[in-house]
Amino acid sequence: MLKLRDKIQQSEIWKSIFRHNYQDTNRNRALQIVDNVFLHLHPVRIPRHATNIGFTWGMGGITFLLFLVLTITGVILMFYYRPAAEYAYDDMKYLMNDVAFGPLIRNMHRWAAHAMVITVMLHMFRVFLTGSYKPPRQFNWGVGVILLVLTLLLSFTGYLLPWDQLAIWAVTVGTNMARATPLLGHEGPFGPQLGMRIDNDVRFVLLGGTQVGPPTLLRFYVGHCIFLPLIAAVFMAVHFWRIRKDGGISGPTGKGRE
Amino acid sequence: MQNIWLLVSKPDNIPIVGLLFLVILYTWWGFHRGLKNDRQDLSEEARLSEKIQVWPHLVRVEFLATLFVMVILVFWSFLIDAPLEEAANPTLTPNPSKAPWYFLGLQEMLVYFDPWIAGVVLPTLIIVGLIAIPYIDVNEKGNGYYTYRERKWALWIYCLGFIVLWVSLIVLGTFWRGPGWYFFFPWENWDTHRVVALTNVDLSELFGIPTKNPDTSLNPVAFIFGAVVVLGYFSLGLIYWLRKKNSEILKKLGPVRYSVTAMLFLCMMSLPIKMVLRIALNVKYVWVTPWFNI
């Protein structure tokens, strides 16, 4: 087999395509990582347990993958969707019935969103079980909690966009809680005493009205497609950067066992 | 029996079935590995700590994981359509109106607490409490490997919060709550006309102290009773401190860390306590004041 490989690699055809050979050395393996803009997020060398699915569960990486899937499918969906109450639902019907691969793209977006909520929770569970929030990673755990909240908010704002019964009532139930915010909601403790009314409290700001209506749709759309993803991207950058700065993936070094 | 299949096979509920399965699997796996590490002198992770090249070892794993996830996602998306119901109609409220599944734990809390606690204060405390974990956990053991013996308390409290008070409430809200947010068994048909008598009483009324006077003004005795119960509950943290302040763990925590930990823990435990009070004794409020009710 090896002889055959050598023979092929020394043939004129092979050389004309690849021009020079690739030596499998540690130096070249390192260059694969540092010379590649996408791969250079990684360190060049890692402890073996970092590749062990039984240790990492792979949930953090899968969360990032799902975020990328959601970005790509989300951009495609934006070509077919107008965030105005007159059009939104009709655009959804059009997408589900007449657009080529429309249902596939929308289904992938929705199921990846649900899956991402699950993988974020499981990633957090793993990080807790291995005590990986302990020094020096305390701050990055906090960044992760913010990312969990952003994931939930992204999912929640996206829930409204189909503009069907499921969407507006789920969002109505969710945002009704804001009425009761202490001090800032018109039904919350000490809210009325501070002059909160249904048309000026924190829920009004969230919805752009006294109930879930067309301004809410636009607000949630901009939040879902632009504002929240940008914030999440910033926090993700910090999260990944801090993993490297805090010494890479956690492992039994320094304190504890060893 | 039809109903259970309708619930489980609802497209938006499939992730919850998946979540339940994965949480059980990973809880078993995490504890299994922790106990295994505890029995050995050298943890699995320490055994696998020699350095290897990311290319190809890690990149290969990432590539295979990506393929695996994408295959599942594409099949899932081909087989099951995302739901699209009738057009939004603000004048037609569906019964039950449910929040997205990941917020059903919060919606379930609304049964036991007023919205300002269930919808605002407790969610805020969940976020703050999670961020605070690394700063209040002073146990420096168990950093970077699975273990049970070295972190028993931390693991039990986290599992109580995550599995019992988060995941199981989501499951409860999805499969056991029907019209009117009444309790239905998953296999029971949803009767939209079910009438349930309102027999809830306030805690003081269990002790023969009416919350309201006959002229519907607030009974000051009930007010003081409620205040004593609620403030007494939260002073449990102080009492424990006074009794155990010379123990090793409390000395290590110090007063600030201890008070934050005790506050967060008591707030977390208030949910199961209130659930038991409501479900077993029909208690509506523990403390009624003119401004808020707890």
C-alpha cells in the first residue's frame, strides 16, 4: 500500500497538480493551525483528554456550530420575510409552500435554535461537573452565563416572527411578566406609586405598545437579526479568547489531584 | 392515551423529549465518571494529560462532530415541519397559552408566586446566582476533572437547581399542564370546561387568623404573622451562622460570601417549599401586605 502511495505521489500527474509534497512533521502540523485564519483559534497542542468526548461532551463546540448554522439559515430566511404585520404571515405561508427548499431552511433554523438552547444548558452542566469554573476561569463562567441568557433571548425574539397564533400568544405570556417588574412595571410592587401606567412602563418599552402588535414585531425582528447576534458575537469572542488566556481547556493541573 | 402521543409528537415538544433523554444520560455519565475517578489514585483526565497536536487529533474530532450534528439536523428538518398555526389574532386567546418551552419552568413558578417574584425577581436571582457560583465556591478541589467525593455539596445543589427545579418543571409545564393551567395527566384528555373549586387560603388562615377583616381591610395580626414567617425564614441563614461560625467551612467563606450564599440558597429553596405548601395545603400567600404578596 505504501509503495503504491509513493508511486502515485511520484507520478507526473500528481506532481503537476500539487507541485510540492507535504511532509507530515510536527512543524507542518503546527503550521496547519497557526497559518489558517479559522483554525488559529485553537492552540497548536492540547492535552489528550481535550479530544475525549467522554470528558468534553463536545457541547460548547456544537453550540458554536449551531450558531453558525442559525446565522446562515437566518440570512437566507431574511430574503423572504418582511417584518410588518401585513406581510409577515403571508411571507411565512409563501416560504413554507412555494419557495424551493423554503421549508427545509426554516425547519433547520427552528430546530437548530431549539437544539442550541439544549446544548448551551448541557455545556454549562459539563463545565459545572468538572469544576471548570474554578480559578482562573471564574470570569469566563460569568461570560458563559451571559451567553446562555443571550441564547434564550435570541430564541424568544425569534419565536414571535412567524406572526401566527403560537407566536403572539407565547410572546404575550412571556412579556406579561414585565408588567410585574418591581418599581418599573405598572402592576409590580411600588410601580403605581412611582407613576407607572400601562403606557409608560418597562413592558411598554419592550413591546412598543400596550399589547403585542406591529411595533413589537419590528422591535423583536431588529433585536433578533441584528442587535442580539452582534452582542452575542462580542461575548463569544471574549469567551473563546479567555479560554486560551486562562490556560486552555481545564484539566487536573496545578491544584487538586496530581 | 391518544393525548400522550399528541403531546410527545408535537413538533415543538420533540426537543423536550430529547432534552430529558440527554439530561438523564449525561447526569448518569457525569456521576459515573466522578465516582470512577474517586476510586482511582489518578483521575482519567490526569492519565490523558500528555500533549498532542491539534492537527489532526482535535480537528478530526471537530470535523466528525460537525458531520454528525449536521446529518441529524438535516434529517430532522426533512422529516418534521416547524409549526405554523393560523395567523396572529389578538382577540382569540388559545387555552392554554404557553410560553416557549425553555420558559415553562418560569411559567410554572407563576402558580406558586406572584408575577413579580416568579417572572422578575427569581429569574434575576438565577442569573446573578449562576454568575456568583465561582466566587462563592471556595472549595479548590475538583478543578478540571469529574469527581463526586470532593464536591458533594456543590453537585447536589446544582443538580437540585438544574434537574429538579428547571428541567422537571419544563417537563411538568409541557406534559402535565392543560387548559386553565390545570393539572392533567399526560394520557388524560384535556377537558376545557373543567371547573376547579378555589379553595386556596393564606398561611395565617390555617392557624385561624383571617387575612382580611370583615370590612375587607387588612388584618394587622395576619400581617405581622406573615412578616414573622418570611423574615424568620430568611434569618435561618443568620441563625446557622451564629451556631456554626467556628466551623472550618464558614471561616473559609467569610461573612460576605456566606451571606450571599445563604440568601441565594434560601431563595432557591423557597420555590420547593412554596410548591409543597400550595399543593399539599392549598396555601396561596404566606405574607399579605398592601404593596406585595409573598
